Amino acid sequence: DVLPSPDGPAPSVSITEIRQYLRAQDIPFHDGYSCLHTPSLFTGDRGDQPLSANAPFTLFIDKTTGSFLCTATLAEGTWQDFQANVEMRLRGISPIPPASSEEAEEEMRQAREDARCIWERALPLWELLDEKETKETKALFGISQVTNTTLKRFGVRYLRTARSLVFPWFSPQDATLKGLKLVRVEKNGGTVTYVEETLPRFDSYRNLFGLPLIGRRDTELVLTGWELDALALHQAGVASLALPRGTSCLPPTLLPYLEQFKRITLWLGEDLRSWEAAKLFARKLSLKRCSLVRPGNLQPRPLEALNQGLNVTKILRSALLASHKSIVSFRQLREEVFGELVNTEQVSGVKWARFPELNKLLKGHRRGELTIFTGPTGSGKTTFISEYALDLCMQGVCTLWGSFEINNVRLAKIMLTQFAGRRLEDQLELYDEWADRFEELPLYFMTFHGQQNIKTVIDTMQHAVYMYDITHVVVDNLQFMMGHENLSVDR
């Protein structure tokens, strides 16, 4: 995915400008946690009639980016699209939802068709051939304690040919099937890993798993990073949803669906990466309504808590408030300090799989740290750093590249070769297979080249952090970004 070029899109909009515009156009609105709520332009065809404050407020405008989503019609677009539709309405023309490209539409249609075929082949988990197969399958995924009633409510199925659980994504409008997530188990020695695949592709897969089961009057929610955790919490009598991309990203397009909740508890997993992600997501969701479950031996992930017979309500009651005053006492930090002592390995950060010696030097990739690599021209800085970043990216670290010296096509070619571990120019028939796998990585490129205005670059980075939850930024290289003549200036 390429982030918007700096000269392409219109400049970002501030929340003050959005409010002023809505007031000037007599559009009623109220302030939510992450979004402004207004009646939709896309429901009904009242033309130049003013929007009524009595109409349901189904259109949500993101306070940070100005992007909008209408939950009634699923129309979405940029702030500029919203303004264009308001202008059309004033001229008596019915607003039209911004259209995706034909290519994107076709891709989504194909993904839905593929999802439907898989869904029809999959069997409800409680209707396998015999009880023995059902028990073995549930044991394999660690869900022996999850009842058939719970599985039935969420519509979980099993695809025998792929030995995968199938989780549906139903449209909140009309309950049609929009996509699927398949999860299978891989055992390597004593370690168990869960491999996920989504239809459509992961960046278009926006399923808040469990959304159809949420009532309009529910005001408290537990947000998890995994579908199986949502099943466990539901069984414990707790309203819960699972994020489509786990702890790696909370797509802003999902924020409107979370606006109804006065209190959200983030219980994303049992390691420190989940804890870091919870703190990052809480900022998007508004700190004042969020609480976080701190990982620890007595507070594992929800599924594990169910399997161990732990009291889920008690764990949720011990969740820490995300917002805190500017001054804290050690008493407030005590539990977090203990967590760091217990998890010394995780505190070191995400380890490099390909560079054991680097782990000894840097311990791992940790947020908030700056590493500078220096060396003469041609010494292999870019080649090494692309491998170094790829290593982390393959472990789920959302990465943003700013390549100011070599263009993105060349950089992507280097990284794809490193990813495949082979010379693809000699095996072109393998290109599509490796390119498909490479596309699944949480990797983004800025479109700048050569000397750039620092403010524009920083703004783009901040946009990327909000949109894609970027936690690792690579700048290659500094003198190209700033221009040789500016190196004497303190920048």
C-alpha cells in the first residue's frame, strides 16, 4: 500500500474546521468519543430539505482525519467527498456515495464469491460426523470449554479439507456474508502457532467479529484481539468483539461501530506486545472511556482464563484506567513495574529472527527508540536495513518506509527477493505466489523522493501512525531527505 503523495490529496482538516463547516451548513451533530455524529446524507432523497435533528444519526465523521462512514448505507469517503455531497444536496441533487475503482469493486466481488463457496463447504462445528471428531477438533483449537450453543450463536464452522475454523463476517445492514477468516493450527515441536487467512485481503477485511450479537442498548464492551477470546467472553456473559487484525492494527473505519459504548475494556492478549497495542488503541478510542487488562500469570487471555476456570468478572474489575493524571505515585505504577520484572524477555522488544548477534547488541525492537546506521556509500546500508525491517515486519511489526534515495519499485524488489530467499528473475513463474504472500505483510511506503519539506514528512508519518498503527519507521537516508545544503542547520 502506498500512502498518499504529499502533493496529491487536499490538506488534512482540523476538528474545529469540521465543526465550523457543519454549523455553517445547518447540519445537526453531536460530539462522540472518536467521531462526530450527524444524520446521513445518503438515506432518503429529500434533496435540498435541511437535515433533521430528529433523524437517526447514522453518519460518523472521524475527528482526526475528517473521513466519514454512514453505518446505514456503508457509504464512506474523505472529508472532501463529504463536502462535495453537501454541495450536491444544496443544489437539489441526491448525494451519491463515492465509488471505489472498478478494479477494487471486482476484487471485493470475487472475494465475496470465494467466501460464499468456502462457507457452503464448511460444516457447523457442532454437526461434524461424530462426537469424537468434534471433540478432537475443539481440543486442537483449545476450545473444549466453549459450548456448542456459543459456537452456534457466532456461526463458527469447520472446513475439513483445510483443517481450519471458519469465522464469518456478516454485513451489519442485511446480515449477508461479506467475508471470512480461516484459522488453522500448526504444531512445531512443543510450540503451537495459529495461521490466519482472510477473504477479502487483510487490509480490506474489516470484520468486528460478534457485531450482530451486540444490542443497541449495550454500553459496556470488552475488545479482544482474537475471535476465540470473543467466544470465551460471550460465554462468560460479557459483551465482546474481536478486532480483525488482532494487536497489529485498529483500522479507523471501525471506530463508528464502537461509538455507542461508554466503557471499553481492552483485553488483547497475554504478552507485552498486546499491552503496548492496548495503550495505542485506547488513544484512538478516547482514553477517558478505556480500561486495560494488564497481562500476567493470573490474567491470561480470555480463552485461557475460561479453560483455567478463572473468574472473568474479577479480572475485568481489576482493569486499569487508560487515562491517568500528569503526576503518579509508585503505588499506581507498582503493578506495571512487577509486569516488567516478570516478563524481562518481552520487555527487551521484538527479537530479530535473522540476526541473533543484533539481539545481543540492541536486545530487540522497542517503541520510542532511535537507531542510526552509518557507513560509506555502497557499504550495504540499504540492503541490510531492508532485511532488518523485513525481519520485524514478518513478525507483525507495522512498518513504514521512507526511501528518499532509491525509488519504491527498486526497494520493493530488494525486499521481495529477501523475503522469497531466491532470485525471482530466474523463476518468474513463482513471482505471483511470492508477491501474494509479500502483500500480506503490514508494510507501507511513503511516496517521497529526494529532498523534502520536513513538516510534510512528519505529517505523513503521523497520518500513517493513526491509520495503520505504524510502530517502526525507516528513513533512508537522512541527507537525501534534508538536502546536502541543509546539513549545517540544526534539524
